[in-house]
Amino acid sequence: MKIGLSFSRCLRDIYTGLVTEDDVLVIVARTDMNPHNDNHWNAIWDGYTQGGLSNPEWKDFKDNYIDFRRIAVSLYDSGKIHQPRQFKAPVPRMPYYWLDCVVSPEDHNPAQQKAWDNYRMITGLS
């Protein structure tokens, strides 16, 4: 499971398949938007795809508006987007944007893996 700290970067990673939606626990976003709202989504999309130097990698995704919005709506509807700005709370920029909150398979630590397997088994019983 992962915690995201940048809506745009996390959204891009999900779209490109680097991270799956199922792996996302929550994304703490610096945005204040509802992706169901056309005005909100269009403003976000324009900021990402026309953001110049701040988001140069987004120019390659300009034509993928519908796919990105579908992912954003899915994350939003499943409660996986937390937007502190809606509550007037500041959200600092971080030099990283994904945090692992459980052991990932690439860790290859047998003790951690056993603990994770046991945790998954116990949660499956409830």
C-alpha cells in the first residue's frame, strides 16, 4: 500500500502503470477540487498539461484527458483523495511523492514478508 503526496505525479504514475489504484491507500493532494465538476477538472487539467516548466512531462498526455479524469473520479469516489486545503490546512511540497506503508514484494525481507502474510490472513478473517 502507498500514500501519495502529489496528486499530479501520483495520477501520472497510476495512468502509466507504475502504481495500481489498488495499491493506493490515500493521496494527500495540494488540490482543492472535485473531478466530477467540469470547471474544477478543466482547471486542473489545463494546469497539468499547459503548466510549462513546472510540469513539462505532462505535454505528452494532453490527448488523454478522459483516461486521467476517469482515474481521478475513481480515486475521488473511493475516498482515496484527501485535500487538506478544503479545511484551510497548508500542504508543503515534498521532494518525494510516494510512501510505502506496508512491506512491498521487492523488499525481500523474509521476516517482514511473514509478518505481512500473517497480517493479510488475519484481516481476511474479519
